[in-house]
Amino acid sequence: MVVREPIGVVGLVLPWNFPLLMLAWKIGPSLAAGCSIEVKPAQETTLSALRVAELAHQAGGVFNVVPGGGKEAGEPLGRHPDVAVVSFTGSTATGRLFLKYAAESNLKRIVLELGGKNPAVVMNDVEDLDQVAQHVVNGAFWNMGENCSATSRLIVHREVKDALLERVQVHLQDWQLGDPLDPENRLGSMVSKAHFDKVRAYLEHARAQQLKLVTGGTTRDGVYVEPTIVDGVTPDSRLFREEIFGPVLSVTSFDTLDEALALANDTAYGLAASAYTGNLRNAIKLARGIRAGIVTVNCFGEGDASTPFGGYQESGFGGRDKSLWAPMTSTPRSRPSGSTRPDRGLSIRRLRAAALPLPHSSDPADVRRLGPHDQDRRQSSRIGVAPPSAPFAGTRTDDRHPTQRPWPAKLRRFFATCPCG
């Protein structure tokens, strides 16, 4: 018998873009697993974590908040010998530092959810360009584009590019820019002057490269960046390759589905993606072919609380936020029943065999795939996507568990009546 037990002290290092949401994502699984937690919020957004800590103190429990910068708080947390796990959400550059801190200290476990340069692939067989335009705008500009899963690369079939961009500009008229405390505004300021300067530098780079500014490209009052669309962006451009983390959408054209897949995967990241098509076979090919942790079909989104969140390559590894997979971050120590000490040599494959069941989706509009759970990608699992060899409407095959299981009834009904494909 294998017993799962709390790993000990867990360090939770938060980003500034969703300070309260990221706090909730991380503290729930750690506390539920029985661990003590040390929360290090971003310097720009400390008050929400401190308020939650105040409420937690009233309720009782082991919940500590350590405000401060990376040098004063983040690095000591990463190097502390009594911290068993650090779960970090933020930039890839800072994620590399936590790997270094672990290597130079107690080899603590590091869970990384990092950046993304996420594609939105639009085929020429989409049935409603207006609806696609709404999702493209939401994916690129929601939260001012300060979102690791923002679909900041629009990869669109050449036949529908101009028509789609026209509709995108129409929908952008509803996205008013201004004071973020005014509910009439859907776009606010950049989080800091330093970040504003970084985003503005990309606009200057677009002008220097003589790229076509479809809309935007200007700034206001030293804090606001107009939502910007840049057309004609090629794979060698910084706008195609680097995470801007601002309201800037790059546009690249393609002619074939294979070319679209190559462009979507031409990135060091692999966090999220969206695919838009009216053909079910194309949807399956895109969802399986794009190397991203979450792939949505005909919508932009990250799934609900039951959807594991994480990605490939420089978008992170080591665990997942959300879902039934999240508590595994805080309970990797396992030992035979009756043993007095943890069996640190137990393989991760054996741990998985005793882990919680694989979650699944019954939402046909949200065809998602989990990325690999290990850096070496030896094992991966897919959700809501049937392999080509499986009977399409009858079974779902899980790569990690080769037995076939029935698909949810709602999904079977969708495939039985779907007009596309």
C-alpha cells in the first residue's frame, strides 16, 4: 500500500497580473494537502495577498505572506533548506532562477507556470467570421493583454484575413481605453511605468521594421497603450517570437493547414492556443498538432477549475495549476504503509499510478489537450480528443491509460448531430 502525505513547506510565488486568482489557485491545493505555505506576492500587487492572510489568521492555519522583491524575498525562499516545493507563476527568466536556486540548495521541487506566445489559428472554412472576431479580440486584449495565455499571434488563412481584420476592428470599437476604475472602460493602464516602457518599445520596433499598423500603435499619458494590430509579421520578427504581455496582436498569413501548424509551433513556448474552423477533421488535426497545454476550438478560454493548466517547453513544467492534478504538487512524498520515513526513491510513474483519476471535459466547444507532465515528455494525456484509430463518436482513448472508456453522453450527442466534418 502506498500512502501519500504532505511534502512540507510550500513556497508560492505569485505574478502581478491576477494576484488574487493566482493566490486562490495555489493555496487551495497546498492547504488541502496539509502543507504549510509561504506566499510571496509580486511587489506591484501585495495588498490582496495580505488581506487574505488577515482573513486566514482569523480562521487559523499555517499561512504566511512574505512581501518584497526578488532579491529580498524570492531568492531566500528559493534557497531555503526547509522549503520543500516552490510553485512559481511568472516570467521564464525568473523561472530559470528558481531552478538555479534549487540546484544550489536542497534540490527542492520546482513547479513552473511561465510565459506564452500563443497562436489563434483561423482556417478559411469558418462559418461565422463575426463570432471569430469577437474571440480574437477577447483573446488578444482581455486584461490589456497582460495574460500568459493571451492569443497574441493571429495566424489566419490568406483568403479570409482581410475580412476578419475588418470585423476585429469593428469589435475593438467597444473596447474603450481609460481609467481602470471606471466600469465603462474595458482596457486600463499598464501595471507599471517600467512595463509601459517595455510594451512601447515593441511598437517602436514595429515602426522601425515598417510593418503595417492596422490599428493602434499609440500611447497616452505615459501609462496607456492603445490596442494595436500589426499585420505582415514574419516568424523572424520579435513581435512573432517574444512575449510582449501587452495589447499587441501580430498577424501572420498562411495558405495550407500544415503551414498553419508549422507557424503555430514555431515558438519556444507552448502554453495555450485556439483553433477556429468549421470542419471537425481540421479541428481535431489542429487540436492534436499544436504543441500547447490547452487548445480550445472555436473559442478563447482556459477551461474551468477542473481543467489542468500548464504547458510545454519554456511555458513551464513540474506540475499543474487547477484541477485534480494540482494537489499532486504538494503530496509527492509516498511511502509504504507502516514505514516511518518517506520513500524518496519512489518513481514518479508509480506515484501517478496511485494518483487521482484523470479529469475530463464534456464541453464540445472546448476541445483541450494536456501537455506533458514531465520535462522529458515521456507521458502525456489528452482530453476530449479521439485518436484517429478510435471510433469517433463512441470512445475516448487516454494515452496514459490504454483502455477505452465511454465518452460523455453530451459529447456523443454533439458528434452525432454536428453539421461540420
